[in-house]
Amino acid sequence: MPTTQFQRKVFAFLTVIVTVHAYVFYSLYVINGNLLMNLTGADSVIHAINAQGGVYMFGRMLPVWALILIEFIFAFGLECIMGSPCSFKIASMVFDPESSHPMIFETMIISATVLLMCPAMSFLAAWFYYPYYQGFSILTLLANWLKLVCFNFPFAFFSQIFFIQPLVRAVFKRFFAK
């Protein structure tokens, strides 16, 4: 897998591209889809988003592409600064990278990344999607953060283990085949 800094950045870039799109879909369609359709009376989630003029973020309605771009920038930054380096260190504390089976060690890295990134990105999302029109309360922010972690953690873990990381690894191997 990635051995140079450039390869690590490419791997992080590919992971974040897939992950952000998966989370936006999950958040809009799975978690909030029925609410959006009920609020607007639309017959589909995309029609509901268009009817309300976008997605609520930072106290205003933004188009979905802006939401994806903002989340990508923050997720990529967090992945490069915290996610990748710290997850390898955590995995190395539990398993020896030299003597452990590569699949077990990689699964531990993925698990550690989810353990770090899910609460961090959920905290940022709690700020991004906070209902500022109701005024600000730190307790509401913390409750929203906890709710997001509870919704996102199972999705993050299983999607990374069974879908996102296998896909990214296959694409990465194609890019850097020797």
C-alpha cells in the first residue's frame, strides 16, 4: 500500500472523495430523506432539496455541490493531519506491523481511522448544520454531536471495512501498479 508521502496523499484523497460522497448520500437520503420530503411535500429527496433551495449549512441554504466541497476540504485536512498518521500509530500499539497478518493490521488501521475521524467529522458537522436560527446553546451543539456520532459510527465502520477501503485499495493498486 502507500509507501511515499505522495502515495499517502493520493490514498487519502481517494478515500475522502468516496467517503464524503457516501456520507452526503447517507445523511441526506437515509437519515433526513423522509423529513425533507415531509417538510416540502416533494415526492423525492432531490426534489425536496431543490424545493427548499439547497441544504441547510452555516445558517443558510447551500447547493449540494458546495456541501460536498466544504466537507471534502475539512475531511481531507483531518485525514492528512490526524487520521492517517494517528491510526497507524494506534494500530502499531495493538499489533506488530512486521509479524501481524497484513489483513488484520490493515483492518486495525481502518478501525482506528474510523475511531478518530467519525467523532471529529461529526463534531464539525454539528457546527456546520447547527440550527443557528434557534439561537446558540453549547448543550444543543453537544447533543447534536452525540446524535451524529451515534448515527454515523456504525455506517462509518461498516462502509469503510466492506466497501470504501476495498474500492480505494483496488483503485490505488491500479494507479501505482509496478
